Amino acid sequence: QVQLVESGGGLVQAGGSLRLSCAASGRTFSPYRMAWFRQAPGKEREFVASITWSAGSTAYTDSVKGRFTVSRDNAQNTVYLQMDSLKPEDTAVYYCATRGTVGGRYAYWGQGTQVTVSS
């Protein structure tokens, strides 16, 4: 059974940093891209960043480029999201997810972790 467990959220002032972790278990993850999404109150869930386990190829939404860094530790089956220069508009519940099949939709999701950035 695939499990994704996020941690590391919290309350931080604008300009501060947080590092989120996503511990993955339950299958071999190397063929599948991992991603971070977020959902702010009253808004739809949006893509934030993604990474491949093998080559470490990354992708980011424009609003976080240069501020957020996604990385992975293959030995620990853990994906990270380093968030720097945080802004109040980054406030959201952050979720990690993985594809169900290679190139397929994101089928497995964690429970989410709250990030709140105060101004």
C-alpha cells in the first residue's frame, strides 16, 4: 500500500524559510515522478514542483522559481521542498503526490501539511 507522509509545515514570518519532507513507502518509486502541490483557502489545488527519482530532473511553477528547491534522497525514499523567501501568498496546505503509472495522473497523495506565512 502506497503511503506518503508529509511533515515540516508551520508558521513563519514573511522572508523566512521552511523545509517540507515527504516520506514515501509501499512500492518502488524510482520510475515515478514525485510532486508537491498546494491548496490555499478558497482556491483550487495547484502544482508547485516536481522531481524524478532517477535523474533528479525538476520542474517548478513560475511563482516559486528561485525561491523553492525540490530534492530527493533515494536511500531514504524521501522528497524535500526547501522554501526560502516565503511570502504570505505561499500560505496553503502542501501535499506531496506520486503518479500511479509512468506518465499517468497523480494517483497517490499525502495528508498535507499546513504552511502559514505571516506578513
